[in-house]
Amino acid sequence: MTVDDIKKQLDVMALFKMNRMHWHLTEDQGWRIEIKKYPKLAEVASKRIEADGTEYGGYYTQEEVKEVVKYASDRFITVVPEIELPGHELAAIAAYPELSCKGQPVTPRTVWGVEHIVMCAGKELPFQFLEDVIAEVAALFPGEYLHIGGDECPKTSWKTCPLCQKRIRNEKLFADKNHTAEERLQSYFVQRMEKVAAKYGKKIIGWDEILEGGLSPTATVMSWRGEQGGIAAALTNHDVIMTPGSNGLYLDHYQGDSKVGPVGIGGFSPLKKTYSYNPIPDTLVAMGKENFIKGLQGNVWSEYLYTNDIREYRTFPRALAIAETGWTATELKDYNDFIRRIDNACVRLDGHDINYYIPMPEQPNGSSDFVTFTDNASLEFTTNRPVKMVYTLDGTEPTVNSTVYEAPLAFTDTATVKIASVLPSGKMNRVRTITVEKQTLSPAAAVEKKTPGLNMEVIDGTYLNMEELEKSGMKVTDKKVIKDTREIITYRRFSEETMRGFKQYAAIAKGYVDIPSDGVYFFSSDLEEVWIDGKKLIDNGGLVKHFCPTDKSVALSTVLHEFKVVFLSNSYGGFPTHWNDGSINIRKSDETSFKKIMPERLFH
Ligand code: ACM
Ligand code: ZN
């Protein structure tokens, strides 16, 4: 995010009276703040070489940090910096490997997720490093809080590290009935840092994992894994900030059908869910502890927010729901009133050139841009809050004056639907183009002898797309019959989630799929390609292989159809294709949900 993008966000935050910006400055994938005492944080930790060979990087200089803090302060916003510890620190460890237990050379993580190489809690060095960092950070941020992270710190390396184990013995951090020794070691780590923060005039905030192993006396807890951590902290008289992902406060979640928007991390938090959240649990009111809830926060984790436009698209308008919750007594909140006002709020966001989400036209059982029928089709569209939809059938781009969608559209011939939502201001979202194609049932293949499973051919090498695979000459390095499409993924063992050192490959599995009855079937998959009857149905080329919005339908007669799937093992957009489950999912047009194609339906 450029400094200008941050300022733009601060302007809009101020407009809606959001008064804190929590700035997550360190991660496994990158360190984003200049620390003068440790120049390699800027030189090494701020950059990573992506799987496709390109460099991604950037950090804020201390001058830029001061500029942001001042800009925020001029708008009555306090910036709360977060320096993660002891986990989510691989980038710093890449710059200074001696910070980890083993001290092995590493590079900043190129895939998303949680890194198991963390700071050593047995050595003194990480404490010194973090104190030096905090000394510089504390001087840059005048607010009273420092966020020390504390979430998602795997304990695997501590379990086998002699120094960490020695610390456990020396400090008598033995397992008790509530906590493992390593959890207590994390608590020791955080409590030491709490004292360091205090020395530089800061109180600490930590993610709710800091409760595990015993809570630091003065810590504020940020409850993200539901509300339980926040409730437990408030019951012991600790301040709490509520930000439970399960209650719609993770603004990186989808806010509508994943099949009509850019790739996201997952989750489903439509505006209504975010708006409906009440940050003050009844149990705390009953115990007279509600005043320990200091506020609520929306999190905009940016793994899958590849551009500033997409970041804004996820953040708004849900951030406005969070602002309203923060400033409104629960009994005065009214969602219908809120969405009536949101249209005006969007005009104000237009004034700031914010690329906010406008509910997309969605199809009830899963959106698809390629809908097949045999006799006639009916296409229904909905939006996840009431918004007008307009469409054309003549191939022209819809405008605010196009036909208004009022009831399902009926088709007896092939057609193209172009449909978009339009706000009262006249602002439209992206136009969806949907091919509605009349087909005859594709005839079944005549197969004399069928054997369970698909024939898989493996081609060693890293291929980011089909063109690279085809140009390689496609030399087959192995052949195998697979029962389940999952075996495309598990063909070669991968013990590391990061796929570090993994020997990549392409796999092409061919055979037949059993279609139990005549009809139109939707297919869905995050593999590279799915072919049926010699035609490419699903093409996920160029996409991050996660919730690919490429579902398509085809008219098929019973029983067997030629079937081919292609898998490229690689990593793109921080997502290794190996994180997929390898399933190909199918839904008959009158069914409401997809089901995995099971092994008993695959033959060769
Ligand atoms: C978090 O989302 N890991 C705090
Ligand atoms: Zn260690």
C-alpha cells in the first residue's frame, strides 16, 4: 500500500469516525518498517522472490511512518503499530537467521499461511532484537499502545530446541492442566516484552492467543478467534477489543457469491452479518464487565487483496457497518435503516474515489457465466441486499436505462445476458456476461471394457500455465492409474506446507466419467483444466487456484463421457496449487449444491 493509499483510507476512516488504525507491519512474507539499527530488515526482510521469479517488496521509511502518523493524528486517528512476536516473523529471521532456534538460512515466505520457523524463546538475542525494534517503533508512534501480535505461533521448533527447553526448565514453565510447557514459554516471552514495552512507555495489545499460558497483567486482548478469548479476558478485568472473524469482522472475507468476484481468502461475511454484530456479549453485561470492551475492529488482511482497488472493494462498505456499531447503542441499530442510508454513504465514498463493493447479480444455487439448457432455461438473479439490476439481451453493455430485472428470464434459444446492479446514484458494478447456450445432449461414449480409475501421466517440471507445459515437449516421466482425483495432488509427498524444495510436476489424468442420468450438469474445479467429450469445459488459466469463478455447465446423456483433467503443481499469487483438495465437483442443474465426483464414477 502506498502512503497515498493509506492517506486515502485515513480520510474515509475519519469521515465515518473510525479513530484507530491498527498497522500490521511485520509478517512471515515481509517486514514493512525501516529500523535503523537493523538495516537488513529493509534490504532483505522487506523483499521476497515470488514463485514466478518476480520480486515483491517494499517498506515504509521512518519519515513515511511519521507522515502517516501525523496525517492520521490531524484527523483524530491514532495509529497502533503491530510488531509480531514470537511467530509470523520469518522475514526478520531471513535477515537475521540467528533469531530462530536452528538459525538455518531462510528466505521470506512466498506462500500465505502460518510459518513454523519462529523466534527462539531460549536465546537472549531475539529479546534484544525486539527491544531495539520497540525502542525505535515506540518513538515513532505517540499513541499509548503497541500491538505485539502473539497469534499463530507454532510450537514445533520450541519442542525440539535445547535452548527453549532449557528456558522451560530454568523458568519452571512446566505443563499444567490448562497449558503445555511451550504455551507457558510463549506467555513468558510475551510477559518479558510487556515489560520492555512499558519501559518505552507503551501498553501492549495482543491477539487472543496471549491468553494461553497465562495472560500478561496489563495486556489488552484482541479477540479474533470468536469472542471466547475476549470474554475470558474481560472476566479477569482485562481490556478487550472485539474482532471475531466468525462474526463478520474479517473484511477480507467474501461479502457475496465467490463465483462472481475476485479471489478471496474464503469465509462469508455479507454486510448484514457485519452490521448485526454486537461487540458486548450478554454474559459480560450480566457480570457487570461490559466496560472492559473498549471497541471493535475490522481486519483487512491483504494476502488475496492483490491491488488497492481490490482492498477497497473488500473494505467498503462493510467498514461503515463497523463504524456504526462502534458508535451506536445496540438497541438503536436497525439494518434496514442502515442500508437505506448506505446508498448516500456510497455517494460520499465516490467523492473519495473508493472502489466499494456493489452487490453483484448472483444465481441462487451458485453463479456461472456459462449456462446450458436443452429445451428451455430460466435464469434467476438475486443480490444480497436490495439493489436494482438492469440487463440486455442484444449484446450491448447495460446502462442505467436498460431493462430492469424483475423476474426470472426465460430462454428457448441461445442468448447472451449482460447484467449489472445499479445504485440509486446511477453507479453500476462490473457487468456480468452470461452465455446461455442451447445444446443437445452430448452422446455417451461407446466403451467396451471399463476399469476403475483414470490414467494419469506425470511430467516433471514447474509449469505456470498450459503454454509453458506444451512448449516443454511434455516428456512423460511417470504413469499411474488413480482411483480418486485427489491422487493428482498426493502423487508426490509434500511434508512442508510451504512446498520448500518440492519437485514440481504436471499431471494429466484421462478416462471416463459416469453420468447417472440425462441432463445439464455444472462442473466446478480449482485444477488447471477440466475437459469433457474432447472439449475444454473449465479453464482456470491465469487464475489463483482458489475458489475459481469458472463453473460451467454442459448437457450430457447417460452414461460414460470422455474426461480429462490437468493439474499444474506450482504456486501463484501466494497460493500453492497443492493446497487444493483435487476434487472436481458436479451439480445437476436442478440440484442446489455441488458434490465431489467420487471414485466409483471414474473409469478408463
Ligand atoms: C489473525 O487473523 N491471525 C489474527
Ligand atoms: Zn529455541
